[in-house]
Amino acid sequence: MPVDGFFDWKAIKGQRAKQPYAIAMKDGSPFGIGGIWENWKEPSFGEGMPPVGYLRWLSEEQDPRDQMRPFPSKTMRMWPISTRVNNDDPSILDEIELATEAA
């Protein structure tokens, strides 16, 4: 899937809550990530969505496993963000300052 960033959560030692982080390219450019394949039918007309690009991934000439390899992390950036991550608000991407643990 082409994306310009994604979120992931990191466990916080001694707490139930997890801290969300945004992850993106340092230069802001888009990149590709793997996705989960699921068959789904549109309830209003009972058909699946058009399978654009399936042939490339399913052809015998192109094994998708050939494209599965780690991406160099030095070109990426990760920063802590608000726990409001699931809200539809662009400010959730603003970097926040993490609270430091008391000694």
C-alpha cells in the first residue's frame, strides 16, 4: 500500500496505556508498506470492489515475497504523538514531549 506515514504504539513500562508514535520518511515522501488482504462485498450492491493491480501480485512471473525486505530506517523518522491518534484532526501528527519518569 502506498502511504505517507503510519502509526504504531509502544508499551510504557508500568502502565496499561501505550504511547502512539508516527512513522514517516524524513523528507515526507510516500513509501510502500504491506497490507492485509481481505475479501469484502459492498453491502448496497453485493459485489466485491474492483481488483485493480491483482495480476501484478498474482502472476507467476512476479512473486510478491521478492519485495518483502526491511527498509533502511536511517531514511525514516519516528516521533511521539497524542493519544488522540484515532481522531480526525491533523494536529494529532504534532510531536509531543514525553513525560520523564521520576527517579
